[in-house]
Amino acid sequence: MGPAAEARLLALGENAVFAVGDLVVKVGRDPELLARAEREVRVARWLAEHEVPAVRAAEPAARLVDGHPVTVWHRLPPSVRPAQPRDLAALLRRVHALPEPEFGLPPRDLLSGVERWLRLAGTAVDPEDADYLRKRRDDFAAEAAQLVPRLPPGPVHGDALPRNVHVGPEGPVLVDLETFASDLREHDLVVMALSRDRYGLPAEEYDSFTETYGWEVREWEGCAVLRGARETASCAWVAQHAPTNPKALTEFRRRVASLREGDAGVRWYPF
């Protein structure tokens, strides 16, 4: 892959993502993410077997390096245009048509990272806000367990947003496969509904998503529960960046306040 000095940081979230020549290297924050990294590589291989357009792994397994899970990927060609919601919808239709993989996928536990993210936030966030999110987590986890789906459950991407689609010369491909799961297909559709309601996605773009996919999840009575669970997780996810980024702390406080006040119309900003 060449000397480390040639690495260029592409993104920093739960993973640090570096471009190194014609490869991309993902480095996880802590060793407990190793199993998820290993599964992501298996998912990429499985999608390739089913000819679903997605990023391809360049090494057969994840490695633990100095306590950090590391995976290596083939670098995608430059994008020809930004991904649109309809591009995502078309890929989700293909994923949602797949059978269960032999290696098995976990349920889509949206809320499993909440405690880790709050722990990383430490004293940078108000302890009362952290406790509030823990209670929301527990309440929504209980409600989600009782949901009756409208669609047949099965493989889902888990973080179905246009930012996780790359449109290259040969068309749209899925990226960031670490949240793949087997659960309610509605999980993948609620993400875009929340984008419309919270993040300012124009109505016409959301409509193009539902038209391409073929169903409007907001018609489903369980939508509010999955939305609430995802909002809770999204707040906690931002919290992990609060100790080092004042903008993250501001966004965290905005999100928590809107949840406490029950104001579903407060605009959230991607982070």
C-alpha cells in the first residue's frame, strides 16, 4: 500500500478512512468493533456473489492493529455526480430481494451503540442529557420489539442514506456495509423519512425515493417508533465528538432539546 505518509484522510467518524494509492483503509476506534469489521468484509463478498453493486474488499478479513480494527478496500473511481435518493431506492430494492446469507446477520439494533457513544462523550455533555437518552433508548427498544412489519423481514443496509451510495462511471454502488443486518425492511426506509422530516430533504426528492422503491413507510403505524429509536441513536452518535469539537456539542444540545420538547419540526444538521 506504500508508505504511511501517502495516506490521505477521507472521513473521520466511528472509523478513520484513508486513501492509500488505489486502496481505502478503514481504521475503527476501538477493538470491540472488530467483529463488525469482519462481518462487513463478509457482507461485501456476499453482495459480490449476488451481483449487487457495492464496494469490494481488497483483503479477505479484518485485522486488529494496535487495538484498532483495520479493513482494506478497493478504491472506487471518482464520482460522476452526487447520489440521489432514487439511486439509493433502486439499490435497496435489490438488497431487500436477497435471501439470508449463510453466515447470518445480526438484528438491526439501532440503539446498541448509545452507551459506547455516551461513554466517549464523557463529561463534555450534561449527565442529565445522557441519562435522558438512556431512558429513551430503553423505552424505544421495548416498543420496537413489539412492532408488526408490513414488509417481509430480511437483509437490510442499516444506514440507508444517499451518502452511502457512490455514483461512478458504471452507476450507483453501495458503500459503508458495516451496519448490514437482518431485520425489518422498514428500518432502511425510515432513514429517508427522517431525512425529510428532520434534515431538510426536499419533498420532491423524498417522493422520488418512495416512487422508485414502491412504498411509503410513513403509511405504516410503526414508523414513529423506528424514527424515535433512530433519533435517539443519532443524538448519542453526535455526542461522541463533543469532547473535541464545539460544533458537535452545539448540535448535540440542539437535538436533545428538540426531543425533550417533543418538537418534531426542529431542523437537525448532518454531522
